[in-house]
Amino acid sequence: MANIELIVNLLIICLLVPMILFAYNLNKNLKVLRRDQNSLAQLVAALNEATFKAENSIPKLKSATEHSSEGLKEVVDSAKELKNDLLFINERADSLADRLENVISNSRGLANPRPEAVDNQVKEQKVAQDDRAAAELELLKALRAIK
């Protein structure tokens, strides 16, 4: 019976030695975990703070975006109006250029003017000048309206 007690005691000793080593390693790992737990808690706190700041910044960002979009819309509307005015001025200038071209070609086409032709030419030049003056007045009015 003494042999059985001895064998059981040796078996317990053999099992206790790995148990002690395992407990030592477990204690060392728990210390690392506790130390890392503090840094993890600090990391979570920093993340919470960053999230809070981001949530508070969203309304400010939205209002800045709305303000910018309103300003941009005004600029675009103004640009559309200017574009329409410039198209009108361009059309009027084309019309005036066509009239001037016709007058110039008519005046060049008269190589040997007769007295009636000279009178007609003078009348056409006066009409062209009146048309030009009217077109210039319209152009000036359009430019003043743009300002």
C-alpha cells in the first residue's frame, strides 16, 4: 500500500509541475492583458471623442454646403442671364454686320453711278447710318442693362 501511495504522490507531483508552469504563464499573460486593457480603454475613449466631434461637425458641414450651393446657384443664374444677353448682342451685331456688308457691296457695285443712282446711294447710306445708329443705341442699352 505504501507503494501505491508513493506512486500516487509521484503522479500528483508530476501533474503539479506542469500546472505550476501553466499558472505562471497564465499570470504573465494576464498581466499583459491588464496592461493592454488600459491602452485599449484609452483607444476606445479617443475613438468615442473622435466620433462625437465628427457627429457635431456634420450639421456645420451641411450648413456650409447649403450656403455654398446657394451662392453657386446665384452665380450660375447670373451667368445664364449674361449668356442670354451676349447671345442677343451677338445676333444684333451679326444683323448689323450683314447690313453693313450689303451697303459696302452695293457701293462697290456702282462703278459708273448715274445721278439717280447717286441719290439712291446717298439715301441707302443714310438708311444704313440710321440703322447703324439704332443698332448702336440698342447695343448700348443692352450693355447698360447688363451692368
